[in-house]
Amino acid sequence: MTTNNGYIIHSYTNPATAWDQWNTMLVSNLSVVQGGNAEVLVVAGGGGGGEAGGAGGAGGLIYSNPYALFAGITTNVTVGIAGAGRSGDRTCGFKGSDSTFGYLTAEGGGYGGGGWKYVSTVLNGGPGGSGGGSVRADYAAGNPNAGPPVQGNIGGRGTVSSAGGGGGGAGTAGIASSSGIGGDGGTGRYFAVFAAFGSPAGWFAGGGGGGTVTPGATRGTGGPGGA
């Protein structure tokens, strides 16, 4: 628990890494002694990048204000984790896992497409809170959770020159790759009241930057809030 400009802030984070994907949920609860309204920010785990450069989409973001809390009622909290990336096995990454606070559920970020030359649906970016980037221009980027509320944005498309599209962010869509350069991830969203958290401070749910399969090629940059 921390304080900021008169706010009392309860935060819940998951210490697991993406490779703990089969044991990803941190489950907790908030016991309410005195009822009232709260500002609630729920962010799911982001998607993992694919083998040929499609970037993972940001985990879904839900901001609720006011969120009513009632004395004596326990609110359940679940914190998801990022999906693992994939390398060397010609396939897509893993989708992130969901986070919940009471009746709010933020969907895990879509996986990044993988496979490069191999004709398969895994070349597409996966759907999620925000969508993952695809590997090539002729394969679709992942769509976001349309809500309500809308939780993110679509991913970016890749190109035939072996560079993946950026993952969608909570604030903007992922950027398509171009001329062998990976697409940048979509920006997250900024919340001043939660500036003690996020990366950079106050930013949440940015998309991943697209990668490449060409040695020395330029990768995309992840969007603010994507750490």
C-alpha cells in the first residue's frame, strides 16, 4: 500500500516470469473495512512475440472510476502474467493471461505471429486485450477486445521482407513494419494518479516492438508502458 496526493493505493503485481506460464495466476483479495468509491486500473499480461518477429500485444487495460466498494465485502483479485515468446520453432508466441478485479476482467494480450516462410495460421497476430503483430503483410494482425469497455488496439502487420509488426497498445495501434525494420509497438495509456507504478512512470499497457529474422536489421521499439 502506498499514498499519492491524498490517495491510498493498493497494488497487486505478479512476481512470476513468462516462462511460468502454466502457473501464472497470482490470486489475492481486498477486504473492505469502510465502503466508498475507488479508482481501479486493471492490466492483463501482454502477449509473447513470435519466432519470426511478430510482436505481442499489450494486455487489456480497464480503468474504472468510480468503482463502488462496500464494507464487509471482499473483492477478489487475480493478476495475470505475460505470455512467453517463441524462438526457433517456427510458430507464434503465447497469449498473456487475464487479470481481474471484482467484476472487471482484462483480457491477456494477443500473441505475436511466427513462422516466416511457413504457410500457417500462426503467421497471423493473435487476438487479445490488444492484438499481436503479424509476420507478413498478407497475414492479419490480431484484433483487440472490443468490450465494452474497449481494452486496447489492433496490432501492426509485418512485411514480406522478414520484419514483424508491432503489438497493439492500450492507447494506439501497433505500427506495421517497413523495409525490413520491425514495427513499433502501440503506446500505452498514462495515469498520473498511478505514477508510482508503470514503465515509464504512470504508463501502462504498451505494445511490443516487432522483431526481424535478418541479422543486424533494426527491431521495432516497444510502446510506453510496455515493460
